[in-house]
Amino acid sequence: MFGILRFVTDSSVVQFLGFFATMLLIVALSMLVGAIQHRWRATGLLTAAASVVVIGGLAATLVTWTRSWSSLWSWIVDASPTTTLVVLPLLVAAVCVGAT
């Protein structure tokens, strides 16, 4: 379980920061869901879930309509492990904490 990042990078610092960023992302998402549930109860959770599905569907439709899937996947593949394992989860976690 903890050796999965060894397939991506040999740097122990990036591996540690990747696990740290992942755990921080999970905590931030949980805080956001908890804040939504506490404030708006089931209505808020259902609205948030529906919003995620609709926004994700619209994003997928836009990427498909512009035929940008290959560009998106090549950007993800060409990005450094630090970007995909550390920076992106930390940015999403910061947005979640800010929304809380």
C-alpha cells in the first residue's frame, strides 16, 4: 500500500509529500462534506452531489466536443510527478478548505 509511489518516482521526499498531500486532500474533502451536511443537511448533500455530477458531465462533454482528450492525457503524462502527486492535490485541498 505505501510502496505504490515507488512506481512513479524514486525520490523519497516526493513520495512523502505525495502521501501527505493525498491525506490532506481527503481531510479537506471530508471537512467540506461535513460543513455542507451540518449547514444544509440532506438537501445540501444531494445538491452538492448533483452539482458535482452535472459539472463533471459538462466538463467531459466540453472536452469531447473540442476533441481535447489526447491533449489532456498528454499533459497529465508529461507533467512532473511533483505536479501530479503534490501540487494538484494541495490546490484542490486549499479550495475545499477555503469553501468550508
